[in-house]
Amino acid sequence: MNPDEYASLLLVDDDVTFCRVLKNAMTRRGFSVSVAHSVEEAIPMARDYPPEFAVVDLKMGGVPGLVLVQALHELDPNTRIVVLTGYASIHTAVEAIKLGATQYLAKPANADEIVAAFNHQASSHVVFGVVQRNIEQLEWEHIQAVLHEHANNVSATARALNMHRRTLQRKLNKPPLGIK
């Protein structure tokens, strides 16, 4: 199924530049795009004009994107929702699908991948065709994010991850294949 010309699309991401670029790309593909930069901003927009399609960032400042996924699905179960995230995990993917997402994509995702994801049917098992990362890479990225949140302090990061400091140091010294 191709989206009809001028199909309504709600784009929700706290990255203003990403929204501007993706809005332009999706508009060129025939969508009428509304943009919100938070769940709190998006919910009233969706209530006033329920979108046919939605792209929702998983992790934003404030309320998480999964709350919006559930709200959009409750407003209209036919809304095709793609969840985007820089912190992909099996747990959040399964949760997103359970709450009504059509598909779950790891960032960076381009407009063509998002349009293709709208065409996938959600199922009881999550298809990670687009999320081409293995568990070690996901763990590495999560560790890097937590390390960044703690200003590169290994001891504080180890405490936050509930991990022994030496174990964390070993993981940091040996990144998974494909990561430099």
C-alpha cells in the first residue's frame, strides 16, 4: 500500500534539524506533515487531527515516545506508526509493537526506509530487518550513552549500569566488531 497523496503524517522528534529534513523529504513523497517536538505537544495535535501516519522518536526529553504510540493507537487503531530510536533494544521494540506501532527502526533511518516501514504489518514477533545490529553493538551503544551522561566517568557509569568497574573497563577496551 502506498500512502495516498497528501496523507497526513505526524512527525514527533525533539531534534529540530532532523524534523526539518525529514519533513521536507516526506512532503516530497506526498505527505502532509505536521511536526511536534514533544509528546506533550503531539497529543493535542493528534486529538484535533488524527494522523493516518506517524513517526515517533522513542527517547525525548520529558514523556517517552511509547506513551504517544499508545495514545495514537487508542485514537485510531489504523494509524500506521513507525518508532525511531538511537537506542534500539528488543525490549523496547516488543513494547512498541504491543502498544500499536507498525514498525520499529534504528536511527539513522531515511525517508525511504520510513515509507517502507509504513507498509509492513505489525505482528506478534518483531522483525528486525532494518535494525541490523547485534546484541554486542546494542550493549556497546548503551554503555557509550550512559558513559556520556556521566561525563566519561567510568566509576559513575559502572554504578549506573550496576556493573563492576573492571568489567566495564574491559568492555570499553574491546568494542564489538564493526565499531572503531
